[in-house]
Amino acid sequence: MILKGSQRGGAIQLAAHLLKCENEHVEIHEMRGFVSDDLHGAFNEAHAIAKGTKCQQFLFSLSLNPPPWEQVSTDAFERAADAAEERLGLEGQPRAIVFHEKEGRRHAHVVWSRIDTENMRAINLPHYKRKLTSLSKEIYLEHGWELPEGLRDPNLRDPLNFNRDEWQQALRAGRDPRELKQVFQQAWNRSDSAKAFGAALMENGFIIARGDRRGHVAVDYTGEVYAIAKYTGVRAKEVRGRLGDPAELKSVKDTKTALRDRLTPRLKEFSDRMRQKQAEERRPLKVEARALAKAHADERARLKAGQEQRWQEETAARQARLRPGLKGLLDLVTGKAHAVRAANAREAWEALKRDQAQKDQLITDQMKERRALQVRMDELRKAQIMERAKLDRTIGQVLDMKGRAALTQAEKNRERLKDYQANNPSPRQPKPPDRDHER
């Protein structure tokens, strides 16, 4: 599975992120070493302890993402978390494990406190990215999964990966973040000059502008601003080398104004109508997904209640094997009580593993059902992306034609001004009197 980790602070924000309701299922699987049994309280504990040190990034957060098509048991996630803990030198540190499920995929987040309370210092994590990459490759090989290109060769990592900010920006613009990166990267790869890159972006409704930080950005016809270096996946220095000095470009504000002037009410109405139509097409599938998530949650709650009742009954039966009074004292002397306790501990452990296996099987069955729905949602999404791409190209062509028309008109106005000035020379102004001569 892919392991991505980061040192961080922000206890409240991280807890809120891990419990966010946009996931269909959220499960706090483990709370170890914390006094509190909830995430907010646990992470605030780590924050309070960290105040006795100079450490600002007192947490280490790790995400564990298996291949989407593989069925991975809870035990496999736990083993991966334990292995990462050992590699990073975080053994015995307080940790929390949270499972997320969305769109038929399950992944986990593990968060450790970095503060060594005995020595009141933060545990150093040198080269943690390299260590996690190595462990990730080992886990893939252990399970017999096909290695992603990024693990076979770091230079072949998926260029369409995106972060949370890029995801939120794409949602605001009504686009798929993978589609956005693909548009920028294809435009970059098939162009060798600023003019060619600008034309390739214009085909999809983007205009290059000067960002507030004097970098190159692109503005779409909805007014969203995209950092070119981030979406093309190349360094800002390389972008500047190909596109030139951004100071020569219009500002974002002026570009938005120009776009508003070029975008006719009819085109805007057509764009809004398509957005509304596509939202209506997605609504029934979203309703079905919410209903399915609720049904699955109810089913898991019933299983949990049944398992808890069975656990109580089995615990009482195991406890009854220990005889009270003089008989119990005799069992203690003869060693029979010790044997019974050992047998009870083995049975309790086997019961825990049995319950976890039942829960994993239920989750696996439910994820298969959810993935079947996701196939339909993905097909609709692809069709809508194609539809939006056609609209973007159409709008891009209109914006380009209007821009060229405006440029041509400006050139004509300049030529007319030159002709007028040539045919109507302004009278010469008299020279000012030479005051020094008069004196």
C-alpha cells in the first residue's frame, strides 16, 4: 500500500479532518496511549505535552492506501502500521488509527505523538519519506500486488496526483481535478513556446496572466485562478524560462475583466445550463449512494450489537469456570486455576479475531456492492467530462476570436491615429523666451 506521512501540528484541525463527514464511513479503530478516548481529546493531550518542549509539529500523520481493487483485511492495515512505527522509531508512542471509506475504497490514517515524555523531547524522524517508500514497496511485494510505476521508478510517479487544495478548487470550478491537470500537462508537453502554450490553454478556456506573487497563472472563464507550475508539474523557474517575464502579462484582475467582457450572456447561460443539467444527472446516483451508506451503517451497527452481546455471554461463561471458595483455593494450589485462566485468555483472543474476521467480511461484501454503484457513477462522470471539454473548447474558441478581434480593432485604431497625425501635424509651439538674455 502507498504510505504518505508528514510531521504536523494543528491538533484540532487534524482531528476534524479525520472525522469529516464527506467520507461515507469513519471508524476510530484504535486509541493507544492516550487518556482520552476521542480524537480531539487525544490530540489536545499531545499538544499540551508538547508545550513543555520547543516542538511545533508534535504529531506524525500517516495515510495507508492499498490498491483500490484489492481486498485488504484490518489485520494487514495493523501490520503495516506496526512496521511503519518500527521503521520510524515511534515504538510505544501514543497512536490513533482511523479508517475511512468512500466510493467503495477503504484506507487508514495513523497518527502518533512525537513527544518522548520521559526525556521531554520530540523524536527525530530523519529520512522518513525514504523509509516509508521502501516499506511501501516491501508491502506490495509481500502481498503480490503489482507495483505502481512510482515505486518501480520514482521518476514515473503519477503526474495527475492532486492535493486537497487542488481538489477543492476543481470542485468550485465544476471540474474533475484529474481532468484539470491533464489539460495543463498536455498543453505544456505539446508546446515549445509561450505562444503555443497560451494557444493550447485557450482551446480549453484558459488565459495566461500575472499572479499576485508575480508568477504565471491561468484564469478560466469562471474566474478561477490556477498556478501553472503546480498544475503542469514543472518548476517555476522552468515555467518562467519558457513563458518569459510575467510582468509583461495582464494582472489577474484585468484578465478577469477582459474575460467578462468577452463572455457573452448567451455563452454564460449555456454554461450555467450545462452545469445544472449535469447536477441533475448526478443527483439520483448521489441519493442512491447516501441510502446505501446508511443501510451499510445500520448493518454494521446490528453486527456490533450482536457481537457485544455474545462477548458478554462468553465472558460470563469463561468466568464461571473459575470455581469460588475452597474449591477455587484448591484449584489455585494445584495449578488448575492458572490453566483455566490461560485457556480463557486464548479463547478470548480467538473470539476477538473471530469478531474482527466477521466484521471484515461484512465490510468486504459491502464494498463490493458500493463499487458496483461507483462504476455507474464513474461512467457518468467520464461522459460529463467529455461534454464539459467540448463546451470548454467552444468557449475557448469564442474567447480567442473575440480577443483577436479586439486586438485587430486596437491595431486599426493605432494606424488611424498615425494617419491622422501625419495628415494633421500639430502647430509648433513657440519657444519660451530666453530669460537669461533679457537679464
